[in-house]
Amino acid sequence: MRFLKEPVERKLSEALGARVSIERLNVSLLGGSLEVSGVTVAAWGSSEPVVTVRRVKAEIAMGAILRKEVSIKSLVIEGPTLTVVRNADGSTNLPKRDATPPRATTTEAEQADDDAPAAWNFAAAKAQVLDGSVHYRDGAYHASAERIVGELLQKADGFQVTILATTVGRRDEPVDLGEARASAMLGAQRMTNLATASLDGTFELGNAVQGAVHSPSLKSQRATLDVRAKLAIHLLRKLVPARLAPSFDAEGDVEIQVAGAYDGGASWRVSELVVRATDVRPRPNPSGVVA
């Protein structure tokens, strides 16, 4: 359905500041459904996708489609994958704010505007994510959270968000922290207002990490964060890329408590940082002699 596919690609590209492509888009007026498959999001000028989505299914209002409007009543996103790649020069495949997209010709733009829906409306009270994953690659290093499910559900006081990742760890080495869980409340009455909603949330990573986050408005990009973690030193060393791993060779446990704030600019302001190490001892070398 080209008359709808190309305007959707263009509007999403403009909104995300990245190149969005769609393999197939089907609309059933009789069934009141919209199905999109093969979605790819990549930074302008980059061949490495940041986001891919296997399929998106939505229930739409048929009357709105006939008026050249898109009104989404429910939404299911299947197989979304977020992949962040750090290159050797320190750059990443993430979209850049100052990137300039290629300009369409006047004829193409006018034709697209003629076919584009006149309005978009998210009237959904529920949205789901199924079988998602998040990946980070830095050279040979590969960490990921996989088999992610999530739900956004409208409540009387806003939207409740729940997320579960069945497994979190490194994939280039056998290091797994177990499940990750997060829950939050977004202070908005409609899904179209989520960008300006307040956020109050908590998160856990296995038995190792617990934290809370608060933001007065998602659009402001300001937030406060409180994190507590307890990890074995040898596991902490394995979890991070080699360039960031501690240089000392020891065993024991470390507890970290950090609180800080992000002002929407370029840096974090740390208000509290506590590090406690217990039962720290030199790690024996492979020959069995203490280093």
C-alpha cells in the first residue's frame, strides 16, 4: 500500500531524525487493522541499523481511515531489536542531532503530501512489546538483554509500564546476571501526551542491582537516579568492556551506592557516591601462586 507506506516512512524519519524504511504495510478496512513488517531505523549515512522491528500490529478506527486519518486503538510490537555499536574511533551508530537527511524533490514531496494521512491519533489504552532485545557491541565485546516483554496500560492516574527481560549478560563470554525487571508510572491521561509526562520508576537486575528514577517530564530529559549494586569483583571485571575493566587483579565483593541528577545537558551531577569492598584478597594466578 504505497500511498500510505511512503508518507509513514517520511513522517517517522522526520520525527526520529533517522532513516526509517518499511518492508510491507497492509491495511484492512473491513477488519479495522494495520500491519507493518520489516521496519528498519538507521542514522543518516550509516549502514548499521539502530532499531529493527519484525512486525507491528494495530487496531485502527475504520471511519478515521476513510477521512485520511490514522487512529490507533491498540498496538502490539513484535521482535523489536535495539543495537548500539561503538566503533574503534569512539563514534556510534546512533542518530546525530545535526545530521542532514537527503532532500526530496518538490514533485516527490508534493505527491507524498497529497497521499499522506491528514492526522494521526493514538487513542490506544494498551500497547505491548513481545520478544524484544537490546544489544551493545564494542569490538569483540557483546552484551545484551533478550526475550524482552513489556506492556503500557492506561490507568486512572496515568500509564503503567512494566518490562521484563528474561536474560541479561555478555554473549561473547558466559556471563549472565539473570532477569531484569522495571516498572514505572507515566503521569499522562492520553498516549499522545507521553512525551511531556512525569516518570516515577524502579528497576532490578537479578539480585545484584536495584534502583529508582524520577523525571518531571520525559521531554525535559531531566532526571534523578538512585542505584545500589552488589557484585563480586571478578564478575564486575567481566561485565564491562576490557578498556573499562578494573586493572587490579583481586577477588571479593564490592557494594556501590550512587545518587545523581541529569540536567538534560551533557553530563551527570553526582550527589552521593559510596563504594564498599569486603573480603578483598589477591587473586591466585593460574599456577596456584598468589600474585
